[in-house]
Amino acid sequence: MRIPIKDVTPAVERAHIAGWVHEERDLGGLTFLLVRDRTGILQVTIPKKKVTPEVLAAVKDATRESVIECEGVVKATEKAPGGRELVPETLRVISRAETPLPLDVSEKVLADLDTRLDNRYLDLRKPRINAIFQIRNACLRAISEYLWDQKFTQVQTPKIVAAATEGGTELFPLAYFDKEAFLNQSPQLYKQMLMSAGFDRVFEIGAIFRAEEHNTARHLNEATSIDIEMSFADEEDAMKMLENVVASAYAYVAEHCGDALETLGITDFKVPTVPFPRITYKEAIEISTAGGEPLVFGDDLSTAAERVVGEKMGTMYFITEWPTSTRPFYTMPFADRPEVCRAFDMMHPRMELTSGAQRCHIHSLLVEQIKAKGLNPDAFEFYLNPFRYGMPPHAGWGLGAERLVMTMLDLQNIREAVLFPRDRHRVSP
Ligand code: ATP
Ligand code: AMO
């Protein structure tokens, strides 16, 4: 029976393995094949004079990245990675890789990001790249488990929708029979409607679509958003939930992903401590201005300002009490000073990871706010009706999964954190 490569130790006498040919070396009388599966790499050593002609013929045919299987004797040796090697009695090429390869999986020849993404199936074979997705998987698992434990119900909301939610970013229009429709920018309106529907606490991990015109290292046109909404809660409750969710993802990775972190060369992985510091928007623009990036009340935080404030904070932190004018219509303003609202952003020193807020649950005020943003309330009837028939106060947030992974692993480009990224120039593969 085939066993995973990591289980091939000197303690097992015989092993049957299968995987991809990572590297091959021919030293005259000896040929080495490094064989890779998702658990590790094993040296297969072929003493040419001692193996059958069938094995020799197969070795000759086994080009790099071919899928092979072999069975034989396991021997301890200090000269091979992992302190063991396999001397095959049988070896078979299951699927021969053509030559030359479009991309060097062993990373001896480096490729630019575009070439890597064009040949993503090969790029993803690299242990280092695979490790990113093991960690991404661990984060999403940890976050789901944390939220389930906190009595959140996981939901799936429509991705084909009739209305925009987030100002400031464009929509992708869709040919939907005779109707106008778009790809959803955020589950925002749906998670709020579910508060009226009595779900109390919901979360969703799903795709969001944003027609960002520009190509940046931290924007995608299709991203994964981790969204929550909770009833009878204010922005402080939502912030507490968020810092615990983020800390639980880090803690899970620290506990369960040692091998993947090592593969990535990360030796100083730190779980952030909660609570994260909170500063107000006013304080943030003061820090930015003092640091040479002048901002006035009402400005959005520019990328340069985010960097100045991030450097000063040096850790994950919240920015609270945003100008109402900078936030979407669904945000609750403070009753005593309506120019400021109960919104927050959660920031990593490098960039924004999350936006959230206590929402406006008062129908008349919400209609006013929709109008104030120059939008037509009629287009939001499906969303507004639930506010007329019993809506609890509620709060929530959206956390970008790719930005979480990108900052956690110090990746330079957000595309590294997506299997098949969609950007301004890329819809394939
Ligand atoms: P919002 O929360 O407003 O919907 P967002 O979550 O996409 O936006 P960011 O994109 O991180 O937030 O916005 C932070 C800052 O990044 C913006 O104020 C702007 O300076 C910069 N920025 C946003 N979008 C782009 C873009 N497409 N190209 C270049 N810079 C951008
Ligand atoms: P916002 O628009 O700030 O808020 O999005 C929330 C988070 O989603 C991530 N994100 C992106 N990641 C990559 N590429 C993009 N183009 C992109 N756009 C957004 C970011 C961002 O912080 N409805 C609100 C959330 C809420 O209030 O519940 C919203 O969508 O990490």
C-alpha cells in the first residue's frame, strides 16, 4: 500500500511511494531521483548495476515532474534528506512530463510572478507555495471553529445581486436575462437582513467582486471576505469579536502549522496579544500629519498615511470614530455628534485588514442616509423592508482573507495568497 513520504523512515523496512520527480542526478553508476508528494521529499537511489532492466528503463523515462511510483527497501543514510533513502525494486512512470518544463518547480531558476501565475498548477507544486495554502486553510478552519463556538451560523448569500453596497468601488455588471444585475461587492445587505430574520449571529466566508481599475499589490478583483454580523451588539462588541478571531487564527497556525512555517522560512511567528490598541480617526490623522502625511478631517487614510500610522503603532490596531461622510450608508452615526459614526477599521501595520461598524437599524434614518449618498432608496426596497418590521440593533465586519494571510506571512503581493488570482489583466487560468 502506498504511504506518504513523510512516513518513510529508516524504521520502515519497505515502502511503496508515489509522487512527482522533483530533481534527478546521474552520477554514472548511481542515479538519484528526489520524489515529492504533499508530505515531503524522498531520495530514491538507483544503483544501476543492481536494479532490473525495467527499473533502469523507467528511470530513463522519468523526466522532472513526471508522476512515478516505486517500491523497495528503505535504508538509513546521512547523505540523503531526512536521513533515509529508498532503493527501488519496482519503479513505474505513471504520467510522463514533457520537456522542457514551463516553470522550474525546484526553484533553481526563478520566474516572475506573471509566468508563475500563467503556470499556476506547476507553481503550486513548490513546497513553499503549497505551504501558503496550508496556512490559509488553517486560518479559515480556525476562524470557522471560533465563530461556531461563539454560536454563529454559517450562511451563504447570493453573489448575483441587484444593488451596490460599498461606495467607492465599481461593480461588475452581469447579463442576467432581461434584468440589470451585478456580482456582489459584499454580503453586507444580506447579513443585515438576516438580523431581522432572527439569526442573531451569522458568518460567511465567500467571494466578493470589486471592479478596481488599478493594479496594486493588495487589491484583487475577486477576493475572499470573512464576514460576520451580530445582533444586540455595538461596534465595541464587533471589535472584540474581531481581535479574538484574528488572534485565534494566529494561535492555530502557531500550534498546527510548524512545518509549513518552517518551509516558508518563518522563525519568529508571533501570536498578537489582545486587546489590540484603539485610536480614533482624529488621532490617526494627527499621527499621519505629524509624520509628514498631512490629512484633514474628512479625508480617507491614504496608503502613505496608513504606512505612517502603522509604523508608529507597530502592531495590529483599530481606528474608530470615522467621519460619517467617509463611510457607507449603512453605518450608525453617533446620536450626539452625527458627523462621526460608529465605524472602525482594523489595521495591520502594513495595511487595512477589516472594516466594520455598528449599523443603522432605524428605517427612517437609513433612508435618509441612502439619499445623502446620492442613491435611490427604491433600489434598496428589498433591503429596507426588514427594517420596517422589527430590526434589532446590530454590528459586524468584513475581514479580507487574502490580506490576513498576506500580512501573516509577510507576502509581498496579495496574489500570492490566492490559488488563481483575478486582477485587471488576468481572468485565466
Ligand atoms: P473601502 O474600505 O473604502 O471599501 P478598501 O477596503 O478597498 O476600501 P483600501 O483599498 O485598503 O480599502 O483603501 C485604503 C487606501 O488605499 C485608499 O484610501 C487609497 O488611498 C488606497 N487605494 C484604495 N484603492 C486603491 C486602488 N484601486 N489603487 C490604488 N490605491 C488604492
Ligand atoms: P470593505 O470594503 O472595507 O468593507 O472590505 C472589507 C475587507 O475586505 C478586503 N477587501 C479586499 N481584499 C482584496 N482586494 C480587494 N479589492 C478588496 N476589497 C476589500 C479588505 C477589506 O478591509 N461591508 C463592509 C464590511 C462590513 O462593514 O461588514 C465591506 O465590505 O481586507
